[in-house]
Amino acid sequence: MTSAAAPLAAGRFSPDNQAHPTSGGTRPVLEVDHVTKVYPSQPPVTALQDVSFTVTGGELLAIVGPSGSGKSTLLHLMGTLDRPSAGHVRITGVDVASLSDRDLAALRATRIGFVFQQFFLAEHQTVVDNVADGLLYASVPLTQRRARALQALELVGLAERPWARPTQLSGGQRQRVAIARALVGQPAIVLADEPTGNLDQTTGGSILTLFDQLHHQKVTIAVITHDQTIAARMPRRIEMLDGRIVADTTDPGPGEPDGHGQPAPPGQQP
Amino acid sequence: MTAAAIPLHGRLRPSDVGRVASIGLRTRKLRAGLSALGIAIGVAAIVAVLGLSSSSSAGLLAEISRLGTNLLTVQPGTTVFGKNAELPTGAPAMIARIGPVTSIEDTGNVNVNAYRNPYIPTIQTNALSVQAASLGLLADLRTSVAQGVYLNPATAREPAAVLGPAAAQRLGIEGVYQGERIWLDKQWFYVIGILNPATLAPNIDSSILVGFPAAQHYLGFDGHPTTIYVRAQTNQVNAVHGVLAATANPENPNEVNVSQPSAALVARADAQSAFNGLFLGLGAVALLVGAVGVANIMVISVLERRSEIGLRRALGATKGHIRIQFLSEAILLALAGGTVGVTLGILSTAVYATTKHWAIVIPTIAWTGGIAAALIIGAIAGLLPALRAARMSPTEAFPV
Ligand SMILES: Nc1ncnc2c1ncn2[C@@H]1O[C@H](COP(=O)(O)OP(=O)(O)O)[C@@H](O)[C@H]1O
Ligand SMILES: [Mg+2]
């Protein structure tokens, strides 16, 4: 599998090889290992029950399930915003349980990108500064943050209007800005929570197309959705019900029938 | 996996702290302005009180240096038996022989009352005194006539009177008109002038001055001076002070009181802060109200900005980053109020001091103290909301 390292490194926004030395297509960027989450409410709610799966670098997957199936809880655990009651979550091999709150923040700043249904853009800031804020907590100077933000905007097809305000943009464009903000730090994984939930079907479709393009550039993306038709477009689907995984299916890749391979991006084939 | 794989902790640069701290001010200008108003008023009050008292003592000190500190007054004291003593009639002439004395003037109490006209009941004396006055008195006291003229060698022999400003007011005389006269001990005296205030000798303000010869001729004045005004060379004032009593009354020097009127003025300039306490207290109350206002707005802001806080945590902000953001925002808010307050305080001091012809003096402690107070208030008011914001769980912020 060593040959797979070449296209990985070639992708501009692929995860940084040096920081976490597991390499190649088998490199796990996220491991959810027998995770259980019990909310200490009255009565206690078991939102996740013994959930295990691994996300490999460059994967595009959907976590799909009806309301109340535990998707948001899982997103919080994958994003290190919360800790499991039992089991382990590892981001690029680092066990979340072993890290302090500050360490977790640093991990999020550098290795995890979030995309939300509500976009969460700052209306008083320009598009480029919204994107640059993706690096605010990663010790990057402002000029460099902006320069990288412009590159990230190019990646999501919004390079023409970097100085516009979010209020001057359409919903789809706003979500692209939010995606650029998630990408600007070149994270190991992007977690998108119902990214098309606030968009009409056509606009939502174009966002999914953008995810496909990013997938071809080896960006690792997990899309959390309740919508089976969205999930159906993804190469891998983890289906949730009542806090458990009921199915984890991967379509066979074009070149690698086992589905776990890393197809080279079309544009980079010789 | 080794510990080396854990990324380095992110640090916010001061400029970035400034950027995130100013979000509240930039996005909610009206609210920020209103909540900083209390602090602005409090700081303005404190700066203005300190500025005004400094400016007014500066004004008083300027007045003192104009009036000169080399004036000494000689007055009769009391005898060992507790009776009122007298100064010898020859005292002015003897004092004049002291070397460093540059000028000497005197007044003598005339034991009569003054009235607007003969029909006023005699008990309504208006606390006015009639004094025989020497001809160079005004120059010695550094005052002047407001209207009319002062006594001259001719009018000093006539039934002519010059009124101190308070005396004129109490007699109901507003100006010097042809034939204007007052009733002194069963006879008319013509009013020829009204004086400006004499800061160094406030008793002159409520006096009616007549010439020595006229006082003796018309009013039965005994010729004993009751106040001798002595100007000495400034560097010799203390020496002259020491010998004045014995010179004025060689037989009973202990029956003579010698004083330096400017000393009382200097003391007054120093004690200018007497009325400050109340206003400083009011300023402090305004500051307290301002602090509560800022704390209140910060608490609301933290609640309203849950999703922003959650987003920042997701972007990699630590609890410390959130804490410093909201703490700095409160400090910035209070500092903005403090800056406006200092400006207002200085402006009002400048306006008032200008109308009073004082030099504008803003003590450094006033504006540094105002800014420092705002800073501390911001920190205190912002502390709890900031801690609360930092404590918020990142998941709490996201609607699920
Ligand atoms: N903070 C919480 N306290 C108690 N129960 C919770 C909390 N958050 C979620 N739950 C419960 O956990 C289960 C899973 O919820 P969630 O993860 O939001 O699922 P989904 O996002 O798929 O709708 C639900 O039964 C929900 O009521
Ligand atoms: Mg949910």
C-alpha cells in the first residue's frame, strides 16, 4: 500500500503526513472503539451503545439514522467536544481520554474541521476573515491566516468575492464559506452535521458535489444526516438506530473492488 | 501513539485578543454605548471634581501672587485685663522707619453707624463699619475703584465716602450718581466711589471709607489707627514681622496682633478639596452603577452568544481563550466608557476654569486614576461572565 502515499501527499488539502506518522491508505484518522455514551439525566439515557468503526484517511462517509438514533452524540464524541462514558475515541491515533481540555482544544484547532447546519458565520466579518478564523486558535499569524483562507476559498469555488459579507451571499455560498473555514487548517477529518439541512435540494446537491470533489482530493469527510438519499450518494454509509450501528457498507471503489482502497483523483492520473 | 503526536497549544496574539474582544462593541454599538455610559459619567465626575479643585487652587495661587505675599497687618489686641487695646496714633510713623518697609497705609474705626437715609431705624446697622482710611490704601491692598473715584487730599477733608462692594450692596446703592449720599451719625456724606473687592482685607468690603481729617472733623474720630497695612521687601517679610509689634507699640508690644493675610489665602488654596468629598462620592456611586451595567450586559452577551462560544470551542479555542475574550471585552467596554469620561471631565473642567479665568489644571492622578478605575471595574465586572462563558460545555452551544 506504500504506493498510495504518493497521491495522498500530492493533494493540497490532504492531512499532513509528518504530524501523524501512520501512512498510506490504511492510516486511521478516526477510531471509535466500543464507545458507549450515557447521559446522566433522570432517567439516564444511553445515547450510544458499544459503537465501533474506523475512518481511514481520504474517506467520504455518511453517518445516517433517524432522529434520536444518536448521530449528534456521535458527532460530539468524534469531534472531541464530549467524552465517551466507556470505550475509546482516537483522532489520528491519539486517545481522547488521555488528553486535557487544552490538549483537546489544540487537537480540534489543527486536526478536526466542523461544518454545521446553521453555518455559524460571523456577519460583521468578511468572507475571507470568517474562513481565516478556522486558524485563529492554531497560532498562525493573521496575514498567513488570510492567505491560506484565500486558497481554501478557491477550493470551494468562492474565490471571486473574498471581501463580501456573509449576509450578501446565498445559503449555498454561505455553506461553502463554512466548508472553507473547516478546510483551512488542513484537518485530518471534516465533520459535517446536516450540512444541507438549511438548503434547498439543488443547492444541497451542489454542496454534496463539492464534497465529492474534495473526496477526490483526499479530504476525509464524515457527513452526519438523517436523509437516506444523501447517504446513498456516499461511498460509505454507517447506519444508526437507537444508539447502535446497524449497518456499515462501503461501495467498491472503481479500481479496488474491496472498497477500502484509495482511488487516485481523476485529475492526477497520468 | 506517542505524546509527540499531540499538537502544540494554540496561543492568541494580543492583536487577536483585541479583535475577538471588540466583537461585542462592533456588532452591538448602541448597547455597548449605553452600558458604558455609567462608567463614563462616574469617571467624568471624578476627573471634573479633581480638575476643578486643582484649577481653582491654581487660580487662587495666581491671585495670591498678584496680591503679593509681602503684606502684613498690624491690629490692636487685648490688654492683660481683657479690654480692647489701642494702637498709638504715632504707630504708622514709627513703623515707617523700619528699613525694609516699602509702604504703609492705615484705617481707623469710626464709632458711628451708616444708613441709606435718616428714616431708617437706628438698629438696622447692616453690620457696616465706618473707617477713616489713608489715601494710598487701594494701591497697598492691590484693589481699585469699580465706580467713581477714591479719596484724595481734597475730598478727605469733605463729607465724602467711598463704599466697599458689600457695603454698597447692603445700602442699596448700585452706582455713583450726582448727589448720591448716605446718612452718617446725623449728617449726610456724599458717595464718590464704590470699590472692587479687596481680597487681602475682606473687612474693607463691608466698610464705608472716609478721610482721616473728615472723620476727625465731622464724626468725632479719636485718630487711633485700628489696622495698619505694611508692605515690606519680600525677602525681609519675616524680619519685619518680628519687629512690628514692638515698633507699633513700644510700651505694650504684647497688645499688638501682627498677621500676614496671604497666609490665610494660601491655606485656603490648599484646603480647596473640602467640598470634593461629596462629589467624589457621587462619582464613585456612578462608577458602581456603571460596573453593574457592564456586568449585566456581559452576562446577557454570554447567554446570547452560546453558539459563537460553541463554534469557537469547535475551532479549537480553549476555556482560557473564551475567558480572555469575554474578560477583555468587558475591560474594553469599561475602558471606552473611561476614555469618554476622562474626555468629558477634562472638557467640563476646561469650560468652567475658562469662565473663571483660572489656569486649566488636570492632575495626572485624575485621568490616570479614571482610566485605571475603568480598567479595574471592567475586569471585576467581566470576571464572572467570562468564567461562566469558559465553563459552558462546547456541546451545550449546538442545537441538536
Ligand atoms: N444532553 C442530553 N441529555 C440527555 N439525553 C440526551 C442529551 N442529548 C441527547 N440525548 C438523548 O440521546 C439520544 C440520542 O440523541 P442525539 O444524539 O441527539 O440523536 P440524533 O442526533 O440522531 O437525533 C436521544 O434519545 C436524546 O434524547
Ligand atoms: Mg441530532
